[in-house]
Amino acid sequence: MCGYNNIPLFWKTAVFLLLWAVWAMPAILGGIRAKGWFEGSVYNGLALSGYFLFGFAFLLFAVLLLRDIVWGVSYAAAKFWGQPSAAWSPVNVAALTKANLVVLAVVLLLSFYALYEGIKTPRVQEIVINTPKVEREIKILQINDMHIDRSKPVKWFADMVDLANRQQADIIVLPGDIIDDRMNAVTAQADELKRLNSRYGIYFSPGNHELYNGLVEIQWYIQQAGMVWLSENGKNVDGLPLYIAGLPDGPRQRQQQVEYPYLLKDAQPEAYKILLSHNPTKAREYLGMGFDLQLSAHTHGGQIFPFHLPVRLVNNFLSGLYELPEGKLYISRGAGYWGPPMRLLAPSDMTLIRLIPMADTSI
């Protein structure tokens, strides 16, 4: 940003230190939270602004990298063809200054747009799945990756719950990363989950962030709230031809060749079998055990482009409905955010899954 410009060394050093501080913001905020140095609205403000700056720095890096690649390649091509313009050389101070100002303006606009997308109430995504295993329409609402922590306002989660209840779902499933803090620090936010309402129950399967933040306390809270805890077990849904099982997301589940033959041992043979697995990486293996549908989360759909690319590479899938030879996989982008309160080209969502009888052609 300023290495080739005629800027005093003091300001170059200041910019360098500021950017390094912004890059280190997750670690800084994590240390502050662990030490309990700030609480309430003070910490909330620090977290929102600090993570926003971190997201801004990530976008700045991505846009600068893209600009420099395009600029460098195009200028090299112009030199090769004997038509270089010294006025637009990548090391021309005047041209670089103008380019930097343009990049800053673009990244600021992208950052505030991403902030808006990150903190708004998620939309409801709807998918339809036809199956001969149901005789009437069954509505399943999937909510995941709310990432309830102390820095997020109660009203934000209250609005999510209100939106969920308006869907009048038969079943609500929560496949992980709902709680992202110590339970004693987020009781007010988490209590909004107790207002979730569905006809045949609410089913919860833990993600990696429940594991990080005290799985025993979170399990106790979820069960006390009347939800069904699914962690390497399953349950036939009373009144519906559904069987729902859950796998937690942890080191054991990410190992290769881990088998769970008991996950389906209690399932009614004719039931439509659903697996809640927060991490989608091993979907083909899990679906191959006999499940009709796997509901996953974890990826956030990339959350901030161009982070989509490594997320897709690491997790084998990104978001949406996948028709695999072994069965169907659906990955929601999630209702909340993790880290920067931002989303870019990966809007938040909760998903209404409509199981429709195969013979029903009215949809």
C-alpha cells in the first residue's frame, strides 16, 4: 500500500504495525475474552469493531493480490508485444497511488456491504425432496451455525427464532455450531432457543464449536430446554415416518475409516432416514451406511469470498443440495457468522426442507 510511495518512514511503519494488529485481532480478542478483562457492551463493541477490521484486512489483501496479478501480467504482456506504457507501470508512484486509492474505496464499499449481509436476519431457503417413504408433506426446518456468543445481541437471535416459528415446521433440526461460548456467558441469548416451536420436536447434534466451549454444560442446557440431543445415536420420530440420527464434529469423527454400525440399529425399515452431521467432509461414507439424506453445516458457504475456494477444497463440498450416488446431502450456509460479522457472496440462511410424496405432482 505504501512501500513504493514517497511517504515518510514513520507513516509506513505505522501502517505496517496497524495492519499486523488487525491481522492478529482474533487472537487479541480471544485473549481478552479468556481473561475476562472487558464484559458487556464494552466487549461487544470491541469484538464487533475488531472482527470487522479483520474482515476488512482480509478483503484488502484479496483485492490487492488480484489487482497486482492482473496488473503485473497485463503489463508484462504489453512489454512482450512492445507496447508498454510507463505511465501505468506497476512501480510508477503516481499510478500506484491512484490504484491504491481505488482499491481502498472498493474494499470499504465491499466491507460495509458484507457487514450488512452478515448481521441481517437470515432468509429462508426452501428445497423440495420427493420420496416414496412419506404419504404427506413433511416440513423440516434446518437451523445451524448461529454461533451464539456474548458479543451478539439477544434481539438478533430473537428475530431468528420468530422467523423460524413462522415456518410452522413439523420438525426443527439444529446440526451444530449453535452455541459458541461458555454457557454461563450466553444464557440470555441461548434462552431464545427455548421459544422454538415445532409439531414433532427439536433435534440437536453438536458441532465443533460446542466441543470447544464445554460440551457437557451445553448438552445439559439443550436437554433441559426439551430438545433431543443426538450424538452418535438416533431416534424414530413419534407420529412421522422419520428416523433422525446425529454425529458430533470432533477429532474422532474426522479420522479415516470410522464406522458407526449402531447408528441405524433402531430405525424402522420403512422410515425416511436423516443424518445430522455438522461436518460434510465424509458425506459419501455416512450416506453409504443407509441414510436417505444428510444435513450438514460448518462451511458457511465460504462466508467471505474468495474464502469459498479453500473451504470447498478442505470440506469436499461448499453449500446447497448435492445428489450423490449414495444419497442426498444438503449443506446450509448457516444463520449467523463466525469471526468477522460479514458475509460476501454467501448470504445467511435457514432452510425449509419439504419432503413430498413421490406421487404428488402438485409441487
